Amino acid sequence: MGVVLIEVQSYSKSMEEKIKLRPRLVVIGGGAAGFFCAVNAARLNPSLEVFIIERTSKLLSKVRVSGGGRCNVTHACYDSDEMIRRYPRGSRFLRKSFHHFFTTDTIEWFATRGVELKTEADGRMFPASNNSQSIIDCLLREANQHRVQILMNKEVKQIVATGSQFSLKFANGIEMMADYVCLACGGFPKESQFEWIKNLGHTIEAPVPSLFTFNMPQHPINQLMGVSVEHTTVKIQQTKLQESGPLLITHWGMSGPVILKLSAWGARELSASDYLFNISVNWLPEFNEQSLAVQFATLRFELASQKLAVKNPFGLPARLWEYLLIHSSISNEIRWADLNIRDQNKLIRNCCAFEAKVQGKTTFKEEFVTAGGVRLQEINHDSMMSKKLPNLYFAGEIMDVDGITGGYNFQHAWTSGFIAAAAIAKDASNKLGEL
């Protein structure tokens, strides 16, 4: 896309002297939050010299893979009080931040740049193109237009505050000075990886995985891999954790929005259990065991001569219905009229309270989300600036904010990135005005 790429090693003292009067913003992290901060800061204050530092060879990797390659940009929720209920951690912080940049602002920002978003039945919003490349191209165009410079394969190992500036030390020993730093490097799976941020005086809430699937090794239901059920309710036994939504059976266990939501809300509790727990699945959430028993009495009369295996009156996937019959010890030849009470009750229980043992989790590296990060009490919600260190800012998942699946984590990335950008641009203007 013609983005300006400059290698750190190409710097020289003469180059530094030539541009030293321009305030420099260094954004660490080439993901959604980092890009949004960088491009908006450069746009709002053209006097800023803006860099994005990315430690890998990939830019916007989560944007690319989100939503099956379509990018779930945000969620069609226009009430901030309702929106914050989708964040297991950080809701109070976001209540205030959303006043500065919210869903409607995200939609308008992309639309102004030629990327229209569409809303699906469940509220998720995607680019009309159904391709995450539309979002990536848009952000790269903005970076190019506003001359944001991108350094890839560069890992910052240490940040040292030196007077009113920061010295960034890279893994290869090279140093770079900055007037403003925005940490937008995403979450880390291990607390030890936050050490360089702790050294800046910040407290880290211990990271644990969020948004993961449930492993059920060698469970017979795994043979139904690929089967999805649009409406289910899943409860984690011996807890208050319960969610409703679509469920997908995989070759390793269970996934889908309902499982991912449960994993987000239960991130810390499930981590404490070492991911060993039992779940109960209601495949027919419009019924409980009592009301389904009443329905069965009617079906035994209306479908008396028909075989249970042939006639599935609840709209469940055929393979799942067949599995539930087998799991309830019901023969394929049994007719509704001949179903005895014992087997009926077993089938009812398997329909409304199917039990399974979870023994582990699966997370996907590209879509990894963590609960935990920089403590929110140490960040100003109006500017995203550190309360510990002036001119140090945060955006995205590096903070102790995480949402359920459905575009909520991206909305936090856009919100925090924009707020940080606006605050940095304004402060830099004020300082230049004083010269």
C-alpha cells in the first residue's frame, strides 16, 4: 500500500538534529489499537512525527483473521450502558471512555473513508465487502497519507524516562528517543512479559486467557464435529456462570459464541480450576425438564406411530438428535407410543441438561485475548495517559479490559486508540504553541 518503512538502523545524528524540533510519537504495536492511535494522531496534528513499532513481520494480524477473515469491526449497540455489559473486565472504565468515541463514531470514521459497515442479525458489524482486507487497506492508506512510519521486526525491550522524553531500547541494542509513547502491544500470556512495563511504575493485573474453547478429549460427542446448534444454554456446574447462544461441536470439544462468552466471563475462575470442570448443555433452551415432559406427553399422542429416530419434532440437527437417542439408550426402532417413562426421562434430561466433562482449553494464537494487563486505576480514562508517568499512553488489550466475542474488543481498540491520539495531538499542539 506504499506505507513508508524506515529501518531503525538507518538513523544518523544529522537526521536526528534535522527533525528534533518535531515532537515524536512512538506507538508500540501494529495492531488495531496501535494503528488507530498512530493514524489519528498524525491526522489531527501533522507536526507530529509518528512511528509504529511492530516486533513481528505482520501488521494488523487480528484484524485479518477476526470473524473468519471478515473482521468483526464493532457491534450494533448504541447505548453505552448496554454496551458496557459486554465487558467482563473494564466496564466502569469504558462507561466514561465511550463518551469520547463510541460505536457510532467508529461507523462514521470508516464510512468517511469509503468503508461501509453492515449489521448482521446478531448485531455483529462487518465491512460490506465481507473481507477484512477492506479494514486493513483503509488503515494502511491512512498511515501512508499521514506519513506514519512503520518499523517491523523491531522489539522494544526497555523504556526509560529521561527528563521530558523517553529512550526506547531495542533488542539489537539500538536506541530511539520519543516525546510520547503509546503502548498498544496487545495482551501477553505471561506476567513476566510485562516486566518492562512494571519498570515504568505500573501495576499489572495477572493475565489469564479469555475467549477460548472447551476441550473434551475422547468424549463421544466429538464425533459430531461440524454440527452447530443455533440456540443453546450452557452452564458451568457449581458456579453462577451461564450463557446462551450458538454452539459448535468440534473434534476436540465445544466452541461457538456461547462457549466463548462463558470463557470470557469465567476467565479467572476457570483458570483457578486448571480448566477442569463440568458443564450442562440445554439443547432446547425454550424448555426445562418439566415443560419438556409436558411436551413429550403431547408428542406421544400426536406422533404415536412414528419412530423417534425418523421424526425429530424440535428442529435439532439430525446427527445430534440421533446421538441423544443413542446416549439415552433408545433404539432406532422405538415409536413414540412405545417410549417407556424411564427412557423418556433420560432423553428429556439429555435434551435439557446434557452433562460433559471439560479437561482443558484451546486458544488460537492469532486471536488470543487475555484478561489482565495494566491496572485501570493507573490510567486516565479521558486521555489514556498514565497517571504514573506523563506522556506515556495506553491503547487496546494491554490494559485490563476485555470483552466477549462479537466486536467488543475491537470497539475498545478503536475507542482507546482514538482517545490517546486526540490527547497526544492536543498536547503536542499546546507545546509547539509555547515555543
